Amino acid sequence: MFKIDTESNRISRIETKRFIDLGFRERDHLQEWLANQPDALGEELLIIQKEFDGFDDTRERLDLLALDKDGNLVIIENKLDDTGRDVMWQALKYASYCSNLTKSQIVEIYQIYLNRYCNGGDAKSLLCEFLDAPDLSEVVLNSGINQRLMLVAANFRKEVTSTALWLLNHDIQVQCFKVTPYAMAQDLFLNVEQIIPTPEAKELMIGMNAKEAEEKNTEAELKNRHRIRMAFWEQALEAMKSSQCDLFNNINPSKDHWLSAGSGVRSCPFSLIFGTREARVEFSMSRI
């Protein structure tokens, strides 16, 4: 990164630093920066707790718990110069723990946060203000399995990025943010960059997810259609056995919308065809 000097028409290098060399710590610094400026992560977020430990039968603490504008819980895990190998496992555990939080529990968690860190305030009214809702009764919080993961670190190990990409392909909402400190003379700077998914990749993935959903719906429709056809032909063939027509006695049910049987003359079959709007019998003569 470089600083532009418009007067001299020159650029000066801004030196990349490590958090540890600057004396910064994860909880005292990086966590506090994000807690007080959550939009550094690219969107409006409401921090509702720090060092959240409200999990039954465990002493584990997640770094930051937030809500997005859709009322989804956001689990934010911070690491300094290296993510370590276990950060994804930690985040997934916390997301699973938080998936059971009810609206009343979330309000209580936020109220505790306000009382401890913000000199009080009414959690319900502040939640309504953030979510642009007239009343909390009209708000859905922490719906289904829509919990989101945000991982923040200076460097991400391959096992972490690989897992993040795999989770994204399985519709788990995870984002990775690379944070880099810079120094120039006595001034310090912080760059926050989303690396997974990149904005371009996110748009592509949205398109891919829509395409995948369409394909799944089509597959489900075909399976249902095939099931109905099989059931229809089973009953139709059974009924035909008691009729005077014996051409189809040795024909098996099919998932197709037609069945064919020989007439006794080579290359001249009969076909039963059932469409969405009509049913008909065809006789084909293919002999020369």
C-alpha cells in the first residue's frame, strides 16, 4: 500500500505490520475495534454481546455476537496474526449453540450488553430501531438455521479457507475478512478486506444457488411425475388383464407417458399414450 503525495506527484510506501509487533491483542484491541465499528465488516450490524458465554454445560465464549438487518444472528470470531486450525470448528460450535436462542433470550442478552457496556438503554426499542420495525412482536429473530459466521484474522490457513468454501457450497453463510495493520511514521492504519467470498464470487454464487434450486425443483417434479405414471400404469395394466385385450398382459409399468405392445405383426405395434390433455391409442406401420 502506498500514500499519494499530490504536490510532489510521488507515492510513499506504507509499511505492512503485524499486530503482535505493534503490541495489539485480540480481545483488548481487534475485538474492541469491531465492537465499536461493526460496519467495518461491510454492512450494518448490531453488536448484542461480547465474550458471550451463555451456553449450557460449557465455559466456551464467542468473541462477538451480532444481528444483521434481517434479524439473523452473526457469530464473529477474531484472531490476530493467524487463524489457527480450530477457528472454523469453534465458529460452527457457537453457531449450533446459538441456533436455539429464542427472541426473548436475544432481547435479554442484548439488555445485559447495554447495561454492562453502554450505560443502559431499552433493548426492545433499540432492536426495533435497528430492524426498522414498529413493534418487536412483528420481528422474527434467529430464524431457522440462518445463523451466519464471520471470521476475522490477519492470515488464514488453507484448511480454514478450504472449509469455508466447502460450507459456502452447502449454503452455510460464512465470510472471511483479512485485517492488515499498516504504519507510516507515527500513523497506524487498518485495512479490512473480505476475501471469502469476494464480491464477484458472491454474486456468482447467488446465481449458482438460484440455478441449483431450479434444478432441484425440476428433479423433484420429474420424480413425482414418474411416481404418478408408474402408479397409473400399474392400475391400468391390472384392469386390462380382465378385459378382452390381452396385448399388454406381459408389459411392465413404466415411468414414461406411453406403453407399447406388439400387434402380432412385425414392426406394427400398438401404443397407449396419456398426455396432460388427451389420451389416445396409436397403431404404427413401419414395414415396407
